[in-house]
Amino acid sequence: MCGIVGYVGSKEAFPILLKGLYRLEYRGYDSAGVAMLNGKLNMYKTKGKVSELENFVKGKDTSGTIGIAHTRWATHGEPNNVNAHPHLSQSGKLAMIHNGIIENYASIKEELLTRGYTFSSDTDTEVLIQLIEDIMVNEKTDLEEAVRIALNQVVGAYAIVVISKEHPDMLVAARKGSPLVVGIGEDEFFLASDAAPIIEYTKDVVYLNDEEIVVVKKNEKIRIKTIKNQLKTPYVQTLEMNLSQLEKSGYAHFMLKEIFEQPSSILDSMRGRLNAREGTVKLGGISEYEQKMKNAKRIIIIACGTSWHAGLVGEYLFEELARTPVEVEYASEFRYRNPIISEDDIVIAISQSGETADTLAAIELARAKGATIIGICNVVGSSIARATHAGSYTHAGPEIGVASTKAFTAQVTILTLMALRIAEMKGTVSKSRFHQLLSELEAIPNKVKDALKVDDQVKELAKMFIYARNFLYLGRGYNYPVAMEGALKLKEISYIHAEGYPAAEMKHGPIALIDREMPVVVVATNKGTYEKVISNIQEVKARKGKIIAIVTKGDKTVKELADYVLEVPETEEMLVPLLATVPLQLLAYHIAVMRECNVDQPRNLAKSVTVE
Ligand code: G6P
């Protein structure tokens, strides 16, 4: 959802900004732009990806030790050269980049138009920078104060960075609802949407809070104040991320790397938390709230996208193990339907990025109604992580491919640990069963390694389906969310229409779609409902659909019925999502690669959706 980078210091700004944009391209990639000061303000913008910007500026003046840069995911105005950021003020002295949406931009624009301002773009961003200049002129304030006054007038979300021709050594930035990190180097500062562009220069960072303004000036200390004019002491944190986590390490795509990282990312999610030998599950982050979770009358899980699918697995886990009723809600629906929430409710918010606007708003609503909020986030220090009462980080490492893979399995791992811990406290599982499940969970990373061995087979299989127009994914029980997640992966990156369905529901509608052209992926690893899944496969076969079945190693019956089978190792039914998801991720990946789609940056999508 737009990536922003800023630099001020003694080095040439442009190479730092450009590299930063590449690192943030997962956030949006429909247009890009950059502005540097060197006496003059040189600004270059293009439609398309960062590489197009790089080509466009070749041979042009990019000198200067201060600058700002942006990679966009369009909200207001189509992606084109004019709507790309930065945007200039009327005088051309100020330039600004922005992530977020200014909701009341239309009324501000109208007012500015009556006062003779002209606009070259359709963006809300241009309105905000004009407003800032208008305040500077009319109220005779400096830039910092004008930014502060302007931000008190706007409604919406923003992370902004402003440069001014009159201050060739200063950046003014602010955030509300969209993330912004300040990197503190030696006599130099970096600003970015996340730490990825900063990591190779410094590990000292300050995460800005909502409604804070930061001023960074060469040879001066960082200054932070709120938009209500209260000074704040910057809280400097040390980054734990390392550079290799941000690189492809020999893989063709980040997505493939992240799929193959799952044995270690799942292990990292469990590290220090699960001890099968001692028979313990410890989640330090939620220990203070465990009692409350144990006594909860109900758990509501809120999330979006892939994280919502992890939430569905969580529902099955908590109900089966801890016998607590669970509702799983799309955050966007939850927040607008006046939900019934009480102080006895536990809300679990799941988010890879920790920045999803709908999830954040849903948390605020539930908090205001007195619920206890537990977070499951991947990005440390993210807005959602900070908005919850307590939580457990997934520790899956940075996920860069837009289609979420390792974050999903890490979320499911944390949900499993949480459900097991609460079940242990409630006494809803026997001691021996508890120990058995812990040992099996501990074995999962190695079994994922095994599950990944189908890669070559999936590659062959993918060839058969690159021209398919539709796919159906079916599963029952724990495999129903797996089917939905498999379908989502395929449509996100290959643009083939795919639907995930509870297998038994197929006969109430989707069965009408089945003919010899229709590939149907059936996740058929179930133990409890094995016979039922077989009946569903028969129903598809009777209509000549092509069956791709995910089966447990050694399965015979499904193998005979299915056109193609992919095996995963045997495990406990409730842990199957951690294994059965893997071949589905690979299937989507290989089909998308063969269709020559941009796997890591699929069209129209963004990794982190910080707008509604
Ligand atoms: C976007 C991403 C999805 C992700 C969803 C929720 O749509 O493209 O991959 O699942 O947001 O994101 P979150 O960061 O809250 O898990």
C-alpha cells in the first residue's frame, strides 16, 4: 500500500532511495517517483515499476544528499505519470510523498480552488501539500508548524514526508494509520514505510506513533512531537532483521523462497515455546492474559485475506481442544455491523503485516467495548501489535512475496500452541493426548520438509493446467480452510478463477460447474470423514471433472479414483493444514510462473492494505 523512503545526510541520496524503493516494491508497484534537492528540486515520476523509474532517470540529474521517493498502489486517481508521487505545492518549493487516504480531500480542494490554487493530479496527496503551503503563506508559519496545523484539519490515514527547497537539510514527516520508521545513522537519517530500506545502513530505529510528527535535520538530534504540539522522547529500538532475509538467496522468486523456508519458519514460531519432552507450551507474550483466555465465554477471531483463513483453522482448533466457542469474522464486516461484544470475550486479531486498516479498526472497536485483544502478528512493532493487550509474534521473518505463504503456516502454528495451552489449563484434553499432540507438532517442521519434495511433481502437473479458466478446491473439516487458502493463492498470482468450498456443499451449487474442463483439487487427507470425502470425489468423477487429490502418504483408495495425486506425510488431523497447504502453494506458484505472471507482485494487489 505505497512504499515511502526519505534520506538526509552526506551521501548521495538517489542510490539509497532507489534501493529502498526496490525493497518496498511489495507494497505497491503501479507507479514510482523520486525528488532530490541540490539547490534545485529535481523530480522524476513514471507509471509502472521501480525499474521503469530507474530507466527513466538515466542520464538525468539525480544529485543531492537529501530526497524522497515513493512506489504507489493507486487509491485516488489512476496510475499514471501525473498521479505518481511526489507531488508539488503551487510554488514548487515543497514536495511530498504520501501513503494512505485523506478522506476529506474533496472539501479542502474545493476551498483551495476558490482561492486560486490549481491542481495537476487527481490525488488527495496534492491537496494536502497545497494545504500545507497555504497555511505557511496565510498564517506565516514555518514548515513544521504548517504540517502540524494541516494534519489537524485532515481526516483519514497518512504517512507523509515533505521536503522544502528552503530547508535543504531537513525532512518533516508524520504518520497516522500508515506505518513510518525513522532510521538513525551517523549524521544521517532514513525514513521508510518499514525497516527494509534502512537495515543495511543502521540498526537504530524509531517507530513513529499515530499523530506524531518527526523532524530530522543533518547534524541535529531527531525531534518528535504530536499534532497536538506535545513533545515526545524518541524511543530508539534495535532492529533484529538481517539483510539476507530481504534477499532471494538463489530462488527465482521470493514466494518460492518463502514456501521453502517453512520448515524453519514454523520452527521459529515454536522456538522457546514448545517443549515436547517436558510437555510444556509457554507463550510468554500472553501469559498475563491466559487466565482470561481460559475463562472466556467466547473467542472472536478477526482478520483479512490469508490471515482470515488461518483464523478458520483456529476456530476448529480452539473448539476441538479448548471447547471454547469461536466466531471468525472478516475485520471489514465486523467493524461495521455493531457487533455484540462483552468484557468476557477474547478477540484474537491475526495479521502478517500488523498494518491492515480494517483489522486495526476492528481491534479499536472491540477494545472500546471492553474485550481483551490478543494479537498474532509477524511484523514486530507494527500498529496492530501495539494496539492489542498482548500477543504472540509469529517470528516467520520478513515475508516479501505478496501472496502470503510462510506467514499462514506460522499463524496456524501459533493458533495451535494457543489452543493447546488453553486446553491444558481448562483440562479439556487428557495429559497423554496433550503430550502426543506436542510431540506431533514438534515433528511438523521435518514433515513440511518432506511435503516440499513434491515440488518437481507439481511442476509437471502445473503444465497440464496452465490454460484452465476455473478451479474448484474442496475440503472438509480442517481441510476446508486449506481448500479456501489454496484457491486464494491460485487466483492471486495466476489470475485463474478459483473457489474454495466445503466439499459437502459442492452439491448445493458448484457441482453445476463441473465438466471435463474443470480441475477440482480435493484435500483428502481426512481420517474422520475419509469416506465422505471419497463420496465427494465420486460426485466430481461422475461429471467428468479432473481430480487432483492431496492425500496422506500410502493412501490407496483416493489414489485409484483421482487423476493426479500429491502426497503429504501422515500427521494428526488437526495439524494437517500445516502440511496440506504446501502442495497447494506450489501448485499456484508453478501455474503462475508458467503463465508468465509476476508471482511476487501480482496485478492490483498489495502486501499490506493500510486503507479500507
Ligand atoms: C492483503 C495481502 C494478503 C493478506 C491480507 C491481510 O490482501 O495481499 O496476502 O492476507 O492483506 O494482511 P495481513 O497483513 O493483515 O495479514
